[in-house]
Amino acid sequence: MFSRSTLLFRIWLSVPVLLCVVGTVTAVDADPTKHPVPESPLWLTFPAKAGPAAPKHIVLIAADQEYRSECALPMLAKILAERHGFHCTVLFSLNDKDEVDPTKKIRYDDKKAIHKIAGLEYLEHADLVILFSRLISLPEDDLKQFTKYLDSGKPIIGIRTANHGLLDFDYKVKDKRVDLGDDVFGGAFRSHHGRWQQDSTRGIIVEKNKDHPILNGVQNIWGLTDVYRTFKEGGNLPAGCTSLVDGQPLMGRKQTDKINPDLIALPVAWVKTWIGNTGKTARVFNTTMGSAEDFENEGLRRLTVNAIYWCLAIEKQIDPKSSVEFVGEYKPLKSGFDYPKLKVVPHKPSYYK
């Protein structure tokens, strides 16, 4: 057996080694420039290429069947990572072969339909979530990952169909059931305000709110999607919402088409706040525009990028002349459900890199 003095000496010798090992692991794990999500064939990661020393991390969820979110959100993630210095992770709705599959049926067509979005556990490491889903049915444990984020006080952005993005949304605050559209995003889909896939939409900046930081440098918004009605006819956005852009239905599918004289402009972009079970206040931005084709419009891209800065409470860093140009080629597929005609087929996530 060792003497007491010998034992103490050996312990003393081991301390520097132990501290060195622990210190090294901590330094690597805490590296603010390192992307917080590991690479995987089930999702896409885009490390920040420029920007602040401690980049914010944005998780984008692409899970719709109509408006090609699987094209739009990787495009947006590339812009955010390479031109604005954000770490980005894109999660997708996957089929049984782990392919991105917009053709997968929803619960209305298949009562047993369950959707898989791999990587939802990384919402815990997100500074902002961007949701672009439509009528997705998630397993209970996955849904808890999402509602846990809603309780965190961290911001969220909803695009187009996000206001009816989840089915069986069993989430309560103070024993009151929460509606994802009306309560979290400030408006649920009620109807198409105009002619579906026949109209297009001209974005009109709301004059009284034109100095809002999200609108800094934004102009000429236009998109091929029609206007959603998110509140009852004769009503308004819920209290607490600040409307930024109204959508005027046009008579056709060109930006120069005349306005539809029978349809008034309705809100298509607004901000609000949300408070979950922890009592923490989160910033929310919602736009009912945002198909993959809509994002070919620079005005909508700038609006969305500016909203990201505002949601992260770094609106003072918004630069109206910053680049929102595409990184590489962007040729999204058209919206709709005629998948063979539109050439919509399942692909591995890496296809969208």
C-alpha cells in the first residue's frame, strides 16, 4: 500500500493532466464559431461564412406539400449563412426511405399518416425557428420538442402555410388550448382571398408602419401566391399584431397586371409577440406569402431577412443595402399538387444542398 504522502503526491501529479483534458473538451464544445448541429444525411447544415464572432443559429423546417418549401428554405439558409453570418440547419419532412417527400399523404387523405422530421431535438440549440409546414402530423415526442421551443421565449417565423402547419396540435398555456395559427402566428388560414393559382399578389407597405425596421430597404414585393384571409370578413388582425405589408390581389400572374377591383388588400406580413408557459416573451413574424417562386422576388427576400434580424433583437444591424442575392443557381419547381406534371419526386436531403 502507498503511504499517505506518496498517495497525495500521485494525486497532485494527476491534477494538471485532468484539468488539461477537461479544459480542452470544454473549449471545443464552447467554440462559438462551430456549427452547433452535426452533419447528417437526414438534414442540411450551413455554417456561418462571415459575420459576428458568435453566430446565431437558425433552424428552418421545410415540411409542406404544395409551395416547395424544400426548395425555398435551403436557398434562404445559404443566403443567411454566406451573406449574413448565421449558422443554419434545414430540417425536412422525410418518408420511410429518409427522402424529402412533399408527396407524402396528410391525415385528411390517410387517417394513419404520421410525418417524420428528423433533428427536432436541435430546436433546443436554436436562436430562431422558421416554420414552413402544412398539415403535418407529428409523433407525440416530436411535437413536444416543438412546444418546448414555444415555451422558451425564443422567436419564431411562420411562412405561408405555417399558420395551419400542424395537425393534432395539443398544446396548452394556463390550461387553455393554443391555436398555432390564431394564437402563435396571429392568424389562421380561413380561405383564399381571390382565385387560387390564378391571381398573384402585389405587396403594399402599410403607410403608418413604414418606419418599422423590418421594412428598411424593402420595395417592389410581388409573388405568384394568392392572398390568404386569416380573419373573418369584416374583422382585423388580432390585438397585438402590427401589420407591415398588405397584399393586393391582381388580375393575373404578372407583376404588371392590374389590381382586382373586387378584392380589397388584406395583411400578408405582420409582427407580434408570443408568451408560452414560462412567461417569457418571444418575437413573432408571419408572412402568408412565401412559395419557392415568391422568393424569386428580391423584395420578399429582403423583407424576410430583415425580419430575421428583428426577431433576434439585432434590428440595429439591418443594412438596407446588404446582399440578399442567391448563392448559386435557384430554379424552384412550381407550386401545386399535380406532382407528375410538376416533376415533384422524393430526393435525399443532400439534393437540396
